[in-house]
Amino acid sequence: QGGLPAWQCLPSSLACPSASMAWEPTTEAEEEAQLAEALARSFESAAPARSSESAPSAKSTRSVSSATSGDAPCVEGCGRRCAIGPDGRHFKTCCRSCAHLKKEKGFYGHDIECDIRDNDGLCPPWYWKSAARWPDNFHDEIGGEYVRKMGTKLLQRHLPSAEVLRADRIEDSELWRRYSVRRAELRIGAGVSVEDVRPETLESIDFSAKTTLDRSLNEVYLLHGTSEDAARAIAQSNFRPSSSGCFGSGAYFADSASRSDTYARSHEDGTKIMLLCRVALGNIKTLECGQDREASSHLSQGSAYNSLVGTTAYGREFVVWDVAQVYPEYIMYYKKDAAS
């Protein structure tokens, strides 16, 4: 499909150390508790003169977005540099996730702040099975029970009878390359807090996935109902902006499964298709309630806005024109009761 800008391939020096196996955590609560314990244990100050009273707690180290990288290597051996907090405190590890994953799961993984410090956030998420092959070319579609359960939880917020029967994660090096480069560009100018538009999907995304979202540029997970053929085409070449939406031209998404469900196409057996996508919203133009088919003019070249959020009687819709701001990460196959 057309409309994608051409990006140069990343040099091999930007390859990121990653998992040699996939990790599927149990529940968000368990993961958050384990991470908090790991933070208290491993994000200790490396400065030998500090007293125990001034040692950082798990709570105080949960956000290191303004941290920098030090000269000392991460003690976990991942190859990255240790973090230096905004107050100048030196930590023993590169980020809040590294020590926990190495101890509990036996491999390395990093949060988005660490990825940004190390490689401008260009490498794929740590939980991708294909991440170790980056920046070589790859395209894999990988299923998993963890993703299926997370998808069911997400859909049931507005479709109580829905159940995700199968979920495939799309791991595509070229689509990720375009997305991560565009995401790095947006990072320079994003200025709207995600709390202003807080998507409902945020409430249902598991903790481990949330740590890989760049909230500073309003990166979120959003839904897109479609057909299986279209989903497979998108997984290979990304979206093509529509020209007939309520808010003009663009690629459309929702944070409500009931809204995206109206666009999902059914198989003969009743199975429907919905995509769960990363979307880097950047600077957001919030529209007044009601349709406005000229609204996409706000996204013209040179505009201060990178996305639109509009509301109709059927709910909110999120619109981007530059499809490099979208990464179609999951294809979900689901069913719901015929009466719903």
C-alpha cells in the first residue's frame, strides 16, 4: 500500500541486545509487584559514601525519563551503560527492567527510557522473539496465550461477550524501522500530555507492555476493526489513509472495542478481526463534538499537529495522516455472542 516515506536502513551499530527467548508474564499485578521488589534490590546507588537513609526507594526510581547514561557498564552485563538520575545519582543498572528480567527470566529487557538513552528508541521492544536479529530484515507472526488473554480483557471493556480466540504479534523489521524513526522525530516536538486524551486501552494493557510506550510523545495502543485480508496486507505494508471518514482523510483508530467492532468484518463462522496498533500521536488537535470532514486539514504539511481526536455520537476516533506514526502490532481474531 502507498503513502509511506522511505527511510534509510539503520547501521548495524544500533542493534540492541535482547531476549533469546520469549517471556510471557502471568498477571499485571504479579509483574508490578516483582518489578517493585527488583527495583528496591537492584536500583541502589553505586556511590559508596551514601547512607542507607538516602538510598532510592522503588517508588522514587520508577521514572528515569530525565536520566542520562554513565560511563560504567550495567552490572547485569547487558552491554548498556548504567543510568544516572536527574539528581546525579549513579545506579548500578541501566534501567528498572534489566535486573528484574535477568534474574527472574534469564535474559535482558529494557524500558523505553533506557532504549531512548541507548539508541534513540530505534530498536524493537525487548519481548519480540525476533528482536535479537535487529537490524537485519525479518517478518514473523507469532501467537501466544498471554497476548490472547490481554486482548480478551481489552475487548470485554465494551464487548462483554467477546473472546479473543487467537492473537498474532507482527514482528516486521521494515515497518518497525519506519515507525521508530518517525517516533524519534516526534520526540523532539511533542507537547500534549497523554492524560488529556487518556485512551481507554491504557487501562487494559499489561504492565510490561506499558513500559515500552513513550508517553512523552503520546504513544498509545489503539484499535482498528477490519477484514482478515486487509489485516494481512497491513501487516506487510501498513495502512493506507482513508478519504471518507468523519474527520476527513487519514488512518482511523478507536480506544473503544465497540466502536472498532462496527468496522470489523465477519467470517462465515462469526469470527471477526481487530488490530491492536501502536500509534505515536505526537501533538494532538482535539476537535469539538460532531463530524468535521475538513478537520484533516489540521494535519497538512507544516502543521503543528500530528493527530486528531474527534468525538461523534458513537464515541471517540483518533486520526493520523502519516502512517509511519502507526505500527500494527497485533492481529486479534475474536467472537462475540450473536445477541451482543
